Amino acid sequence: MSGSFSINRSATFSVHQTVDEFTGRGYAVFASSKSNQYSFGHPDKPISLFTSFLCDALQDKHIIRNGKKSLYDIVRLVSLYLEIWNKRNPLLQQQPIFRANMGGTIFFKVEEYKPYYRKRIFEENENYVIYDVEPLHSSKAKRYSVKVILKEPFSFDEIADISIEIKEKIRYKEVYINEKSQNRWLNQPANIIWIYYGRDEDDIINSNYICRVTWVDENQDKKWWYKLDKHSFTNKNIHFSIYPYYKTLKSFILKNTVDKEILISQTKKVMSQLITLAEKAIALYNELKNDSITEMEMFERMDILIPEIEKAYYEETQLGIAPKELHDWQQRCSALAGTIHDFTLFYNKKYITQRTSKNREDCMEITIQRYYNDLEDLIELERKIFNTKT
């Protein structure tokens, strides 16, 4: 009967906190049974059923990601074990109860993890800079996306010559996103190369290009890859796609780029609102899983949160463009904001007939996990950018 407890409120993210200071602070209680249920002993072990399943989850290697195991995944796995137990033992029902007032979840480091670092290619000469080479390999083709800064306003004939030169340099490079891709394509020439041309680093960071050049080898379907429209043509067996709004977009970006300190202040304000609302939505969902509220009560309570989330999400989308040193941080915050907005889709009266209860639960679980991962990714990035504590 250990589920007979309450937690007054969910976590609140202060505008003065970093995500690192917010996440994992507070407390969580994981109880073995509801307030009106017994916690049974294990039939084959001298410990309780709940303790046995908890130990199994703590030792489970399948929920380790990047060397870490999260409290969220541990709770989910124990709950799954007990759900299976309950189906097999209808007279010995036991449902665990989870409540927390801490922000996010906790990621426990349980083993050494060596991430795969992709090779970085940077080359500069008097005509251009190869700024980055990104591997986009598929199961059927070795493919690269190359970002290039042109130092002069070259003609398209000259860009065609430069493209052929870059293609020859890149075709036999070995750049991969993971070991599996490396094993598949090592020592093989690239089949497809896309080259994106800008005039400065800001163009590359903001994905604002003069044109994109496509080269494919003889084994590819050139009719498909070299299709023509009013903004494309071929030159020296290379396909050009022209971006007609390059200058307009460049002017727009320059005009709407916000001062660094102003952007940080505005972003922190709106993200503090969104993260606090996300924690409220997760706390409500936990009560649904605890059988403390019905699904219809979940709809009713989310009906209050949804307009607040939508308002804050809209405000986030209206923030100015980040200077280049904050570009990745703003992108990461926007991704987190999008994840939080997804909480409005599942227990929303507008879509009540479009999903089953099981589908709503599955979608909510996936989004909660993505939310926690987004928070963890943002922590790592903020440590690099703002030199916060490790």
C-alpha cells in the first residue's frame, strides 16, 4: 500500500537556471503498489516481486544508450515487468506508482562509451573553401554533401570547373557517420556528390546557397538526378539547381539577426515557460498511468495546458535569427520546443476520435523519451557554448 502519497507540484524551470541546474534536481518516488494493493513476495526468491523486477531493470543492458541508463527507462521497464505479471496472475495484481517533482529525468552513467567521431574535412585555396563534407550514405549509394564558400563571384562555367575539381578531391574521401556505414563503404568511391555554394560562413551556417551542384556516376539514373525545370540546367555533365532568392534571403537574415545577449534572454524566457509546461503535462500523464485520474480527466486537464503550450511555442518560432556562434544552440532549443509542442497532439479533444487509448499512450511515451533526450543534448551543448559546469 506504498502508493498512498502525493507530491504537491511538478518542477518549475526558472529563467535564471541553466538546463543542467534544472534537470535531475528534486526527488522522485517509485512505490511498489497502489494505495489499496499489497506488495507481493516473489514466488521463487526471498525478496519482493517489485524488488526483483527493479534489480532486473537496473542490470538490464538493453536500455543502455550511449553508456547511460535513465531513471525513466528503469521505471518503464519495471512497469512492463509488472504489467506482464498482472496478466499472468489476475488474482495478484500489483501496479507500481511513480511521482516526481524533479526536472527531466536522471541519466546514470553505467559503462564507458566511446562515440564514433566522423572525420572533418576542411580545405582552403585561393578560389574556394571546402567548409564541410557530410556523409549521406544509403544502403545503395555512397553519397556526400559538400558545403563550399566561393571567394569570388564566379560564373557558372567557372563553378562547373570548380565542381569537377572538388568532385575529384572528395570522391575517394572516407567520411562516415558510424562504424556500420564505414564497414559498408570503406575504400569505395562516392556515387553521388552534392555541392552547395555560398559566399561566406554565414551562408553555410544559415543554409542559404547560391546554387547546388549534383554529380552522379554512370551507375546512377541521370534522367532522375539531372531533371530540369526553370531553375536548373546542366553544364559539363553536372546538374545545377539555382536558388533565385539567395540575395533576398541573405538580406532578410542580416536584417533579422538578433544581438547575442538579447537572443539568449528572449530564448531563456520562452523555454522556461515551455519546459515548465512540459513537466506539468508529464506529471498529469504519470497520474493517468498511476490510475489516479481517468483518460477523460487527462483530456480535461490537458485542455488547460494546451493553449499555454501553443502560445509559448508560437513565441519561440517568432524569435530572431541567431548570430553564428549561437546557431546550434538556437536550433537545439527549437527542436526541444517542437518536442514539447507534440504533447498537445495526443490528449487533445480535437483529435479524440483519431487515436486509440493505446496509440495515445505509445505516442506519449515516445515523446517523453525524446523530451528527456533533447534536454540531455541541450545540456551538453550549453556546457560547450557557455562553459557551464560539467
